[in-house]
Amino acid sequence: MAVNEAQIAALKDRARRMRIDIVKMLHGCGSGHTGGSLSATDIMTALYFAKMKYDPRKPDWKGRDFFILSKGHAAPVLYTTLAHAGFIETSELCTLRKLGSRLQGHPDSKYLPGVEISTGSLGQGLSVACGVALAHKLDKAPNRVYAVLGDGELQEGQIWEAAMTGAHYKLDNLCILVDNNGLQIDGPVAKVMGVEPITDKWRAFGWDVQDIDGHDMAQIVAALDKAETVKGKPSAIVCRTVKGKGSKCFEGKVEFHGTTPSKEELEMALKELDEAVCK
Amino acid sequence: MNQAQKIATRDAYGDALVALGKKRNDVVVLDADLSGSTKTSKFAKTFPERFFNIGIAEQDMMGTAAGLAIAGKLPFASTFAVFATGRAWEQIRQSICYPNLSVKIVASHAGVTVGEDGGSHQSLEDIAVMRVLPNMTVIVPADGIETTLAIEAAAEHKGPCYVRTGRNKVPVLFGPDYQFKIGKAHVFHEGKDAAIIAAGIMVAEALKARESLLAEGIDAGVINMSTIKPLDDEAVKAAATRCGAIVTAEEHSIIGGLGGAVAEVLAESAPAPLVRIGVKDQFGTSGESEGLMKHYKLSAADICEGVKEAIKKKKR
Ligand SMILES: Cc1ncc(C[n+]2csc(CCOP(=O)(O)OP(=O)(O)O)c2C)c(N)n1
Ligand SMILES: [Mg+2]
């Protein structure tokens, strides 16, 4: 789907509004993952509002594209996306992480329509995505499968086992986006356990690789379009991102991996996100 | 018991590691990108050259710990309980327990009191899957003091150990003169009508339950069974003979953990009615800790109910 400038502008505004919902929701809850939700917001916006096929009234519609949030701790961005896409009411977002809520600390497919599989233990989502892609190959069905992975998450060995499965079975209906924000919990990825060169690794494992700016909406949409044309191998879009993107309060700050905005930080962030309208 | 003072067992672990590192220079510590949470960060700060962050790679961490052990080091490997014992179970089996290596696995954030992170992160099976491994010692300390002593004992012990710590601050139950021995239960109160055998944070709940029961004229014993393997069989048998009814209490599944271990001893050597307080074959869920303790029927009030039920069974 080729998108014009007006559509890109609309997507950008959607991402801005999603960030507002995310920071409000996290402030209200008082626990949850801020940094990794905000770094993936543009990616999620492009996927759900420019690319994927789905029906929010029929989450198990056979013709849908599948999405798996392998870095499950970024649940707030997934829930916000599902709200904007019409799977759930925006008013439900404030129940995040409360006893009895469908919005569990990590996505739970038992409770929430639109969540294809429960995640939260890192490194497992890509294997599941391969399984979904294999099933659709078997059925000669056109559905596509998308997964979002963290850069720290790439340290899990299972990711590379799945990388081999994807290439071996020529899963060209599978596309992953790596949220390459350079940070994990204990510090910069390069300091904790280096994963670079990420693009070379995926290429060496037999994947089609694109290296893009994960906050440039036009680039994300173009990369997703290109991935769809790749034949005979799966696609990896490595997205250069900033953890906590959207407000100076959080950007590039490792401590905002798992902490939520205070009242002052929320106000500052909302101000920055509101001002971003005019740009 | 000094209930006013509270320390998280993971904090006590962090401090105990630093003290141990000062005493022994063969001590090395590994973590999997959770050092701030497991509190191995304290050791990392003091002894950066003896700390290895393996990244988000729990299986690799256990294998690396095994390698350090056969090369003469004393490795402590830490991450959340669910990842330590779940993700890396077979590495622990094949590379640590089978060759009987002195690798100490100290995992934090066990049980439902992890809270808001939810079911994916709340380990309710770790005691069961560690206990089943030959050569493995399993310790669930009840407070900060016992954690410190358990870490010292684990360091001296030959062979693999699993020590379970928690996220939240918990009451200090023991004084400075407390003696901890692997495999030895601590009897707080002998009791007459029933005995509560508890582990971890449930020991404090059991002590509270005893107080309320006393007011109703029920004398319930309280036993801290911090070593779940090797289990203090003699303490279980003595409690069964003395009180005629047993209640186990653990922040874990009622299958395979403390309740399971006690049931095995009772069934084989000291038949007595048993009520198991714990999570009833379910996964956890998101919520704040205190609410979850009630939701999963793990509070002192639930232990009281369990004691009454056990006494009733005795009369049948
Ligand atoms: C198997 C496993 N080990 C550890 C964790 C704890 N954990 C949650 S998020 C995280 C860091 C993730 O870093 P990254 O993949 O880079 O995510 P992002 O920066 O996008 O938040 C860790 C270690 C986990 N969820 N799963
Ligand atoms: Mg990252």
C-alpha cells in the first residue's frame, strides 16, 4: 500500500496521540514499562494503521495478519494500539495491571482479544511467529505474520534457533521488527552483552535485512511494503530507535525501562507531546 | 520476633554476597540483566572483576556457572525465579546437578508477591522443579536474617543449591543468635491441636494465624521449614505425632512444593490429616501484592481456616 504525505502525517499524529495515552496510563498505574513502549510506538502505529489486515469486531477472523509482541513488557503500547484500532475501549486502559483486569502486566491471550499469544518471558515470541507462518504456508494462505523484538532480547539463544527455522522453511510471510534502542535493564546493550552487528547477524542467518530509522514513519511504512515483496526468505527490519521516545524526561534513560512517570514528568511529557502537534 | 523491622530477602542476599566476597576470593557472581532487582548489583559494584553479566540468556548463564565451578570458582547465579528454574531447567539438570557441582542458584521475585508484572513473572512451580533434581538442596528463607545465614551455609555446602528470595520487604522473625542449619526445621511453637509447617513469607503469616487461633482456644504449632530438600522428616513426624494434624503454608503451588514434600513423609511414615495452603493449581495474575495474597487465599486468615479444617478431619 503506497501511502501519500497526508497519510504519513495522519500516522504521525496517531503515534503522538498513542504516546499521550501510554504515558497517562503508566502514570495512573504507577508500575510498568515506559521506555520500551515509547520506543516501539511508531513501529506499532505503522503496523496497525498502514499495514496489517484485521477486524477488531472479529479478532479471530481467518483472513487476519498475525502480530506477536515478543518483547512482552511493552504491553502498554500494545494495549494502546488495540484501543486505537477498536479492539478495546480507551477507557479500559486505566485498568492496567489491576487485579481482575484484562490488561495484565504482560500480554495475556487468555483474557484479551487481539493478543495472539501470551508473552513476557523474552526470547520466545519469534518461535511462535515461525509456527504461525508455517501453518499459513501449509494452507497456502496469504496472511502475514509480524513480530516486534527487543535488541536486548536478541541475547536469548532461542531467537537464533527461530532465526534458522525462519530461513530454513523460507518463511517469506514472516517479518520481524527489532526495536534497536540500545538499552536493556542493567545498562546499554553494548555494555551488558554486545549484540552488534545486528544486521550482519540476521543476514548471515539467511534473512532479508533492512536498517531504518524507527521513528521515521515514511521509512517504516516503506520498509514494511518492501518486506512484502521479498520472496523465499523472512524479513528483518532493524529499527534504530530511542528508548523513551517522545519526551526529554525519558529519552535514552535506562532507569525508565521499568519506572513510570511522576506527576511532574507526566505534565512535562504531555506538554512536549501537545506541542508536537504544530510541527 | 521483631515484626516492626522489615527487610526484603533479596536485599539480605545482596549484602550477604558482598560479605562472602570479602571473605573468599573464589566467589564469582553471574546475573542475566536483572542485577538491580536480584541485588547482585551490590556485589558487582564492590567486585566488578568477579561479576559477570551474561545478558538476557539464562541458559547460557547456568552453563557458564558450571564452567566456572569446574575451574575452581564458587559461582552464585541469579535472576528471577521463573527464568532461573524454568528457562534453564535442563542446563541446571545436565550441567550442574548431574555432575554435582557447587553452583549456587539464588533466584528472586518468587511467588505472587511479585505483584503487577503478573502471571508470566510469578514463579509458583520453582520449588517443585528444583526439588525433583537429584543432588539439589532447596532453601526458602523466611526473613533477612535467615537469608544471610542460608547464603553462608550454601557457600560451605558441597553441591548445587537453590535459594529462593522475594521482592517485598518482610518482617524480621529471627534474632542475631539464630542458628541455621541446612536440613533442620526451626520450631517456633510446638502446638497441641495442629501444626503449621510453613516456608518463606508464609512463616510470618503462620505466626499471625497462631495468635488469632489462640484467642479461639486453638493451640497451633508453627514450624519454619526453610530447607525443603533435604526435608527435616523427623520434625514432620514429630509434629504429626504431637498434634495429629498438619497444615502446610507456602507461596507456591500446592503441587510438588512444601505441601507435596510434607505429604510424602506423612503418607509413608506418619499418617495424619493434612491441609495444604498454597496456590491451587493456577497461574498468577496482575495486582498489588497484598490483594493477591488474599485472592489466592494465602493470608493468615486462610491459614486459620486450614487449621480448623485439619482439626475437623482429625475427628472423622
Ligand atoms: C527470559 C526473560 N529474562 C529476563 C526478563 C526480564 N526483562 C524484562 S525486559 C528486560 C530487558 C529487555 O531489553 P530489550 O529487549 O532491549 O527491551 P527494550 O529495551 O525494548 O525495553 C529484561 C531482562 C524477561 N522478561 N524474560
Ligand atoms: Mg532495548
